[in-house]
Amino acid sequence: MFFNKLLGDNEFFGDGCLAGQPLRISTATAVSNCTLYRIEKALMVRLLHEEHGISELFITHLLTRNTRFEEDLVDQLFNSSEKRLARILLLLAHFGKESRVETVHPGINQEHLAQMVGTTRSRVSHFMNKFRTLGFIDYAGNGASTVNNGLLSVILSE
């Protein structure tokens, strides 16, 4: 099973090497301008041992990521691709953080969504058209989509 997660500000990736993982098991792709910091393994190990603030941040990152993987696994096992897409769109729009209508970054296209959901681009296109017809999403002129809180009803329906 393949999981594709969008990382936010101040998140780590590539940390499997700290546990002895010899090969990367995923790929990172930037969908917007960003700054990456490469930290050598030896330096990271030293920082984790010596700097409690960094070790607390890193542990929080690992626990949050583990919880997200568990949620993604349950989602893959028990929900339809339509519900998985609705959940991904709500997550990408940071649903519940501030307002009721949020924009999904224009760099996220239907192919990216299909990978995240675990379905085909054509199925994503079908559901996106359905969500738009129902008023749950709107397309902005710059390629971004706005997500309406009504999309939550897709997840909550039986």
C-alpha cells in the first residue's frame, strides 16, 4: 500500500536513515517554493542527544506522522475512493483551523490527488466534478480549488 502525504512547514522527511533504513521508500516533490535543510546523520544524532528542544520537536513529528499513517491505513481499508478524496481535500484545505472555506494549493493537481487517494486520475476528475456540482468545491482561476465545509457531509454519510 502506498501513502503519499503532503508535508507542511517545519516537517522532517528522510529520517528513516536514523533507524538504519538503507533505502528511501518514498520520494519528495515540491509543489511550491520551499527551503530544504539537509542535516547529516551524525549531526542529527548528536542534536537529538544534546538539544532537548530538537528531540522534543522530532518526537512530536514522529508521533504525529505515526497517527496520520494509522488514519490513512484505516481510510484505505474502510472508505470508498470518494470519501478518501473528500478527506484529502479537507486536510489540504486545513479544514477546521480558521475559516469555513479554504484554498487548496494550485500546485496540487488531479494526478497528485489520485496518488494520495489511491485511485485513478479519471475517478478523481469524476468526484471533483460531482463535488463542484454539489457546491462543495469551486475552481479558482489560478488552478487552485476552494473547499467548502459542506464537503464534510461526504465523509459523514453512510
